[in-house]
Amino acid sequence: MLRENQMLNKLNVFLGITEINNEKPNEINLILGSIYEFSRELNLIDALNKGIEISSLVDLNKYSDEDKMTFYYNLSNAWSYKKMMFQELNTSLYWDFESEELVQEILNCRKALYYSNYSNNINRKCEILTNLGNNLSHLGRFSEAVECWCLAINLKDNFPMAIGNLGFGLFHYAQVLYDDHHRAFFLKESNNFLKKAIKLDGIYPEAKTDFLRILSVIESKVDITFLNNKNDFEDVSIGDSLEEKEYRKWSLENKLFLNPLNDIFQNNIVAHV
């Protein structure tokens, strides 16, 4: 109760600031980020709306790209919190892909990603990519989501939420595949990433519970020997001429094959199947 009162007092102080642009960019980001987080924890939708309204008054002309990255990352989170406050899981509203909250969440996340190009803040870049991947997966744009999570992992190979959400996303991607062979490989990759994720620090308890549940489902549906064995793909030819081989190799590396396996493998077998 004491902590809640302290948060509420700080929240009211921040909401009472009348000239937000008199503050320095990093201080503005701290103020707005605190408003969003305190509003979420206290479940105060009016305070959150006020914070979003204040953000529209901020003069970004004096902001560096680094400051803009943080500003838009925080604002994307704010719209995400607003969405969570009044959308119940798996209701028609939850699956409304044209809701203002979801649109603004993705739009601001993409802006944050744009301004992160030259940032040295690897953790923040990974957070942005992970959040964007989560949103794209929610929209059913699985290939793009996988790409975002993989980019985050390439930046930091032990970033827990990117690894966990990649495993989570591959499991759901598998559910829409018609080919049982393809589905098995997606579930196998999902299993590998989820097992790695639950061993890492930084995984939210509720996320870990979901990951463990999915692991149990995978193990009940897929042969355990197949799950535990390494993939041993045959090294098949991908063309006759050097030009054809180079083109197909480039296509594999850029995940241009229609075969969904190309989203998780760049092995020659993908071009052959």
C-alpha cells in the first residue's frame, strides 16, 4: 500500500507539470515513461490518457535520435498499456486489428526502430525489435515477426524475451501450416528456443508459465527423439549453373522462397522441397 501511495504521489506531481518543454529531453522521457508505468501499475486509464495527451505537446526538434528512440519506445508502450486495460483476451475487441491502440502501438514502435539505427543501446534496440515482432505476430504476419525476433537475437544472443517470443511465435506459426512435415520442424525449433528461454534470467513469471505450458503441448504431439536429435539435412543441389546456384543461395539467405521452412532454415533442402 505504501508503494502504491508513493507511485500515486509521483504520478500526480508529473501530471501537474504545466510546461513540459521547459525540461530537458532526457528528463521529459523520464517523466512520460514514469507516467505510463505508474498508470499501468495503478490501472489508472485517465492518467494514462493524460500522459499520452502530454506527449503530443512535446517539441521533438531539440531531441537527438537517441532521445527520439526512447520517446517513441515509451509512447508505444503507453498505447500497449491502454490496449491491455480494456481489452479482454480472445474477445472480438482483442482481435480488432484496426483499433487505435494497436495502430498507435505499432506506429510508434516503428518510429523508435527508425531512430535506433545509430544507437549503441543494444538492450533498447532488442526491446523495440521484440515488441514489434510481438505485434506483427498478433496480426498474423509471422514471417516478419520471426525476422524481428531474429534481428534482436543477432544483436544479443541471450536476450531472453526475444528468444522466448520467437519460440512462442513459432509454435503459433506451426498451427497454420498445412504440411505436417513443415509443422514438425517449426515445433522442434519452437521447443529449442523455449527451452533456452526458461533457463535465462529476465523472463517474466507469467511468460515462463506460458512457455512451460507450450513445451508440454509440443512434447505431447511430437516424437521426443525427433525433438532431441540434431537436424541432418541432405546437401542437395540447388541448380545446374553457377549463376542459378548463386541466385538460389541469395534467395535462401534473404528468405525469399515461398516454402515456410525458409523462415527458420537457410539450408539447401528448403530450395529443393
